[in-house]
Amino acid sequence: MSTGHERQRILIVGEEPLARDDMRILLGSAGFECTVASNVQETLATMEQKKFDAVVLDPQSSSSQAAKVISRIKEFRPNLLRHTVIITDEDTNSEIKDLAERYSIPRVQRKFLLQQLWGSLEALFVHDVLKHGLRTVARLISDSFRDPLPVGVRGLQDRSRRLLYAAGSLGVDLLIEPEAGSDRLALTGQVLDSAKPDRNFDGVPVTLQGWKGPVAQATAQEFGEFHLDFNFESNFSLEIRIAETYCITVPLPVLERARRSTAGYS
């Protein structure tokens, strides 16, 4: 959702009224103030009347209109190009895709509109704040320990724990596993960006923080994967430094020491 004392203003540009209304309702429910425009002329006139924080461009199949809108934004409101998102379909023509790549504009597929649009916009606003240094706390959206198990299974064995977190368009997928016969744990994770599925995370530092400071460190690979091994403590947090001045904090749930059996870990 939008942050700050004033709602962030979004300009939605597209020829199809129903598609514009769908996005206006979706973003309005997320706390954004939305204005719609159907063509280049309306877009320019609206931008002269109001100051906008971001633009959502829905070109449908009209690459020429998309090019004109982007050209006008670049000419009259160049800063808005960094806050522009393009809606695409599976059959979107290559010219629109080339346009998005040329100006580094994030794309959101229409079939994932509900899941990705507001998160993609939030990510753009976050990158602006990065210049002043920002630490975002990721929210837990899934924990395998909350999943029901068949009768008689729970308590018989120590299970691996799967955790999913979200911070804007970024997702963090974690798997925590006890190492057999020891008090050590292994954590395997991956960082993903739903707004930019092909984003390269190579070299991103990942630090596991314990009570007394860092206990393990790793560097993410190209596709966001990383691995950490560490001694048991009940409370940890994971810090992922996406950019020099932008860090995601992932608060891990309280961990329990693995139980031993006559056969070691069961």
C-alpha cells in the first residue's frame, strides 16, 4: 500500500474503459489516488493539471500510442519514466516489449494484475527512498509449520521448515533444515522479483543476524539463490542488501532445537 501522509497519485493510460476501471479499483483499494486517460492528448492535459507519482500504461496492441505516451513523458516529465509500469499480455507484440526494455520499464502481465501491479508500483517508490537509506521488513505469507499433517506424523520427526516472505514485488523463499546428529542448521533461500522475473541478484550480500550480531554470511547467485550453515539459536533475522542503501530484513520465527532419538535426528 502507499506510504506517507498523502496518497500517491497514479495516472492510468489505456484505450479500453473496462481495463482502466479494473486497475483504478484495484489500485484505489490499495490506497492510491487514481486518474484515467484514454489517449496521448488526455495524458498530456491531465499531467499539466496534476502532479503524478507514477504512470500505468496499458497499450493493449497499440505500440504506436505507447511510444507516443512514453515520448511525451520523457519530454515533459522525465522523472516519471522511472515510475512507469507497462501492462502486457501473452500475445503482446515485440515492439511494446522492446519499448519496455529500451527504457527499463517494468512489465506486469495482465493475468497477474491482481498479484503484481500494486507491488510493482510500491517497488518503484521504494527505489526512490533508497537514496536516503531504507530498511524494509518483509512480511511472512506462508509457514509450512502451520500446514496440517496426517494423524500420527506430527511429533514423530523433525521436519524441514519452508517459509515464504514478501516485501513489495520482492519475494524471499526459505528452507530451514536440521543437520543430522548436530545442533547445526542449514538455510537455503532464493530472492525473486515478480516485477522483473529476469532480475540478476548476483553478488547481493545475505547476512544472518543472531543475538550478538552476524553469525553467517553468503552472497546470492545470479538467480537469487543463497545458502547458510549455522549453529542453533532460537532467534534470528536475515538481512538481504538488495542495493547499497536498501536492505530487506526477514524476521525468522522462533526456532526450536531439533529433538534427538536413538537413531539421531528422526
